[in-house]
Amino acid sequence: MLRKLFKYEFKATGRVFLPLFASLLAFAFISRILSVFDFQQTFPVFISHTIYIIIMAGMFVMTLTVMIQRFNKNLLSDEGYLMFTLPTNPWQHIVSKLLVSMLWITASVIAAVFTILIITYKAGAISETIRGLSLLISRLSEYWSVSASFTIFEVIIAIFSTLTSGILLIYASIAVGHLFSKHKILASFGAFIILNTLAHVLVNLISLVIKVVPLANIHISSYNFANNLPAIQMALAFGIIIAGLKSAAYFAITNFILSKRLNLE
């Protein structure tokens, strides 16, 4: 059933995002073609770039809007009566929407980077990029090890765990807001601020107790990367654990409310 929920959610949101991606790609190519013909100072290029920027901004705004709207409308409004009659558990609805949200956020970032590369591409850029990567690899090879490889893996896990925590924070805030009979949107904003503040305070207290140096406070350069590698790995591991704990807490709050305190009035 989880797979069916995921498929349904993907189709419902794909109707919004796929045209956006196609439009972004189309205007990236248009901007590139106009630039090839040396129209940089003309009105068509300005219009094309402006529309491209508007579409890109709209894409990221729409990603957040659809994520909130799908959770709110699909589970906590009149549609909730239908969704919760399905032979599924509330946690399956949460997980399906979480996975689809993560998918579209990742796809939006990839689409943005890809279209920027299309617009800014210059002749010989690929060969220059390859040479730059070769130089970077040769520099890294001086202290490259299994430990460094593991650090890259930790970075990837940290990114997705932080993304998961952020999405579940929004879900939990919306769910808490719907416990109130009036001013649910305002209550959701208040819940977001309170939950985020509490998490921030607890993280700071824990980091002080176990004396973990935050990643932002570690000075990283090509000269001291190897020496700081253990501290970097510890900071990343701490961040992953904290993101996991926050995700579990936000998930538990949301699941409890949808299971025991659901208010669709």
C-alpha cells in the first residue's frame, strides 16, 4: 500500500512539477541560443533571462507550497475523510508524502544546476572542467584514504537527513496547528517556531555536554584538511544523529496526532 500511496502522490504532484521543469529547460535553451548569436545586449535576451529567473524562483516556491498544500489539503481537510478510509496506517501517508517531497526537492536542485550549466556553457568548458577535476584529484590523492571517502559518504547522508528533518518539522507544525479549532494557520506558524527553537536549544545543550565542535566552527582548507578530518567526521556524525533524532521526534508527533487527535472539522 505504501507503494500505491507513493505512486498516487507522485502522479498528483508531477502534474505541477514536470511542466515547470520543461519550461525551465526551454527558456534555458532559448537564453543559450540567443547568447550564441551575440545578443547579450538586446531586449530578447533580457526578457528570456528574466522569464528563466522567474520560473526558477517559482519552481522552488512551488516546491515548498505543494509540499505544504498536499499534506494539509490531502490529510487535514475534507479529503482526509477519504484518505483515512483507505486500508493504510497514518505513518504510511506521512512516509509517502515525505519521499515524494524529497524527490521533487532533489529534482528541482538538479534541474536548476543543469539549466545554469546550459546557459553559462562556453566552448572548451568541458575540457577545462576535466582538467580541473584531474588537478583536484591529484591534490586530494596526497591524503586521500578510506577515511576521506567515508567523509564524502557522511556529507551525502547529512544532506538528506537534514532535508528529512526539515520536511518532517513542517508536517509536525501543520499537524499541531490543526489541533486548534480556530486560527489553524497561525497556530501552525507558532508550532513551527516553538518546535524549531526547542530543537535548537536542545542541540546546543547536547553539543556543550559532549563537547562536539560544530562543523561551521572548523576551519577547513587544502592545507589542514587531513589534520581536521577526524573532527570533521565527528561533527558530521553528530549532525546526522541529531537530524535523525529530530526526524524521529517530528515523525512521532505527526503520527500521534493523525492517529489519535485527528481534527478534520
